[in-house]
Amino acid sequence: MDMSKYKDLFVSEAREHLQGINDCILNLEKDGQAADSINELFRHAHSIKGMSASMGFGIIAQLSHHLEDMMDIFRQGKAQITTPVVDVLFSGVDYLENMVAAVEGDSSLDDFNIDQYIAQVQSIIDGISADEITQEPPADKPPEIPESDTVPDDIKTETEAPASGGIPVTFKVSEDSLVPCARAYLAVKRLETLGEIRSVTPSIEEMKSGNCEGEVSLVITGTDTSSLQDVLGNVPEMGEFIVGSPTLEPAPEPVPDPAPEPAPAPDPAPEPVPAPDPAPEPPPAPEPVSPPVSQVKAATAGPSGKTVRISTALLDTFINLVGELIVTKGRLKELYQGAESPVAEQVLTRLDHLVGGLYGEVMKVRMDPLDTVTQRLPRVVRDLARKGGKEVSLEVEGAEIELDRAVLEELSDPLIHILRNAVDHGIEEAGERIKTGKSKSAQIKLRAYRERDMVHIELMDDGRGMNLEKIKAKAVEKGIITKNQAEVMSDEETVMLVCRPGFSTAEKVTDVSGRGVGMDVVQSGIESLGGTLAIISRTGEGTTFTLKVPLTVAIVKILLVNLQEHLFAIPITRVIRTVRKEIEQIKESQGRYYLTIDEELVPLYELREMLALPGALSDNQLLTVVLVEVTNRIVGIVVDDISGQEDIVVKPLCYPLHHLERYSGMTVLGDGRIVPVLDLGHLV
């Protein structure tokens, strides 16, 4: 059976399990005896082993198997997880992530050499086993035995197989599964890792050929019902399954159990033990019955099972088609504008509702929780802190807020840049923190909340903050600003100097930061999304980075502005408001023009001059000004006129126009006009 067509499914599920392992390891570093995390980690490793073995990725299965063996020791309580063990576990996760990435990229796994790592894992296992042997009681000590020579039925181990010589298992793949035979085959292969399968219906060959309906019955030995339930419960798209049920054959009449034979006396006989106070006589044992039927519904069999995985390329196609519908709808409105036709008006209104509903549903599919980005940040902070010899913890709040996946993809790098700078520059050494009255362990908090069509993401640390005078001095030294400018700069403007290309106040360059690359990348990345970056820092108290990003960048609302016959688009997320002011209200200072808005001086920029377009301001005594937010400040853009608002699909500029930094893209209006979308971050 060609399993390559299931590669994408394997990669997706393997990454989910790896993220689960990462989360468990972080919990175990805080509490090495957290049984839930140990058991969950063991299950994730076991699932990856079964998946990779069924796909034929032997080296991934081998590594997962050794991690599973090591976790089994801690699961049995033979040792406690320590920081060195956590480091080894994280190294194993890194190996597995690289292997899964190689599978995704169709690269060979033969280049991976895990012998040294496996030897490291085996040394931990051997060391714990050796300690366990030295702690065993003397062999000549007689074992303790119960007074009764029979074991009560209610404490018999689950590994006892029924009289047929195995545990019967019946399961059925969810009816929503697109590949029921492949799912059934995957489940059987995972069960094979637990014990020996005596019989299976339908046969493996029928599953491989696709000649089955996803319903399987088998008998397995060498395991217990609990393990079988755990494995089947973790198989994707699993429906109902029954473990330990009687066979479909008519059950024989119950036959009384023969009288138990007396247990042979141990040789030598143990010394008599004083009997405890007489206990109340136990109730009579119930008549023998068949083993209880354990019916468990897999998580995917409920409402959450009514889902399918959709490729990102298909989502992009959907949003492009919806965008074309929106453009066509706008064109139809223009064609019928002014036409006195009630029927046409009704049809256009209905079309408007349908397109709006379709757009809303497509956007729901494109939305993912912020957690898809933030879930790996605690590991990033942990590794950076360990490398710098610091103690830092990360708290995340609001990770359930959903954003367009295109926005999330662009958020990952800026967040990591900020965290790297915070841990390396902002957080003090433990000794320095104690001297200043702070706790030894530093805190970084990521808080996200929604405000209309924007999402605010705040990253706050309780470190040393920024030295504003040092920032000014370094900026003057590098020629970024002059001494006169430094003297009149506000604290907010001074802090934003760290976003200038090549700016860094680090005393030494490390492999984490200090090369002057990072914050300028953060700012440009956020502004390319139509968002803004703000920084507030207080010396000795810490620094707060605030990222404001739109919910989506696929279909956005824009403000259309005119410069004579030219038409340009400004994202509404940047617009604060529009005003009309008389020319006499303009004030000039040091060659710059300003307007007084709400008792504050707002610098003015003429769009025609910024775009190097010919012409001059109209003779009209009223100026049309669009107030926008750029780099954490408000500025005014002077235009000729405003043409209204539109919902548009932003198309990226292709070669050779992609070098035009003043434009973030273009769009096509309903009448066919091509309108460039302004990138205010590069204009102002």
C-alpha cells in the first residue's frame, strides 16, 4: 500500500503530538513528579512511534521508542525528572521536529545520526535501573502473601485474558473519514505495538487494498484493556470501539467455578504472623459474569469530529474567489446606480447579503487562535534563559483570540525577536535583581485583547528597562540623530530609536542579540500588516512592547483619496479621522508645517510631494487632511479630496514593481480601475 499520500496527514498529526510533548516537558521542569504530564508525554511518544512505524519511517519510530522507554521508568516512579533529563528530552524533541520537517520536504532520513543521542538516553535508563537494583530487598526475604488463598475478583489484573486466549476488540472508523481503510490499518498497526494480534477481520491485505468499510474485529494478547483504550482513543477519526467485549457467538451457560485448590505452602514456611483483629466477614462473591463491556467514544467521534483538514492553498483560492465576487458586486452596483428598478434593487440587496455571508464564513475558516503562535514561546524563553544563566518564566493571556492565519504567520518572528531582546538585554542577572529588591526569577507576560477590528498584543517584562540617555548617545554616535535633536526628543521618541536599522546598545555581540538586527525587522513586519508598534520603558521597572495588528489582511476596508486624476488607497486601520482646515490655520516651525488638532501639534505631509507627482495644491482655501497613525505618532496627510470607503482584496506587487517600497500592494475597483495601496510606514 502506497502510504506516501498520507504524508501530509502524518506531518500534521506528528507536529500536534510534538507540541504536546513540549508542553508536558515544560510542566515537568516545574514539577518533576506531575503524573498527568508524565502519562501524557508517554502517550504522545507512543502515538508518534505507532504513526511513524505504520508510515515506514523507522528512525522516527526508533527514537520515539527510546523516549517512550525512558518515560516509562519515570511513569513507574523509579526516579524523579531533573533538569538534565529535561534537557535530554528537549534534545529528543528537536531531533523529531527536524525529522518531521525532512519528511515534509521529501528529504531523506538517512542523513540523521541518532546513535549518540540514543546512547545518552540508554545511559539514563541504565543508571536508573542500576540504582533500582541496589535498592531491592534481600532475595531470601519471603514474599508477603494474603491470608486468603484466593484473590478477590475485584482486584484481578487487567492483563488476564479471557478464556479464548486474548482480548477481543471491535472498532469502527468515523463515518466522516475520507480514508476509512487507511485509518483502520493505522489503528491495527498501533495495536500491534502493544501485543500479539491473534486474528483480525477484515484482513490486513483487504485494508491495504482499500476493500473495507473501516469496521474491524480482532483478538490481541499480551496487553491490557486500559492500554488498548488509550491507543484507540488517540487514533484520529476513530468512532466507537469496544474493548474486552464477549464474542458474537452465543455465550455458554455459566458454569460454577471449581473449588480453588489450596495454595502450596512456601518452602521454607514463613514465620506465623500475628493475625489482626477479626474483620467483618466479606459479603458473598457475586456469580461469575462476563467481563464488563468498555465502550469509549473517541474525541473525534463527537461534534468536533465533524471536521476535515483543509490545505492553506485551498483557503487562499477561496478568499481570492470571494474577493472577485466583492469586486463584481461593486461593479453591478455602479451599473445599476440611478436605475429606477425595484427588481434590480432587490437582487442587488440579496446579492450583497449572500456575498457578505460567504465572506464571513470563509474568514471563519481562515481564523486561527493566537495560541498557534504562542504555544511554542515558553520553550523559546526557557532555552534563552538557560543559555544566559537566568531564571525567566512566560505567562500568556488571551491566546484564544482568533486572527487571520496570514497575520499569525507574520507574527511569529516579531514576537520571538522581542522575547530574545527581553531575555538577553532587559532581564538582569539573578544577583543584580536581588540587589534591587526583585525576585530571583524574572517574569515576562504576553497579553492579547481585541479592540474593534484590531488585536493588541502586549509583551511586558520586569527587567531593568531602557537607559534613555544611553540610547540618545549611541544614536548621536552612529549619526542617526544630531545633538540638537537629542536634546528636544521626548521619551517616547527616544525609545523608538531602537527600531532604527543597525541600532544596538549591547556591549558585546552574542549568538542571541547585539548585532543591531531585530527591532527594525519587528517594526517593518508589523507595519507591513497594516499595524503599529509602540514601546514604553521605565528604568528599573521594565519594558512594554505593544503590537497592534488587524484581524485580517485578506479583504480589508480602505479609504480612497484623490490627487487630481490619481486615486490611492489608505487602510482604514491606519486612519484616525479626516478633517478640513483653512490654510490660515497651518503653522510653520523650522521648515515644517503643523496643524493644531485637539491642542496638539500634528506634522503635515503633502501626499503629492511624497509621491513626487506633478502639480500643486488647489486654490481652495480648505485643506483636506487625513489623520493617520504611523510609528506610534499621529501625522496629517494632505490630499485633494476623499472618494469614500471600499472593501477590497489587496494583491501583492509582482516583479518588477515589487521594489516600490511606497506601496504595499494594489487592488482593482468594480469599474476596473487599478488603485495602489499606500504603505505609510515607508512614506512618512
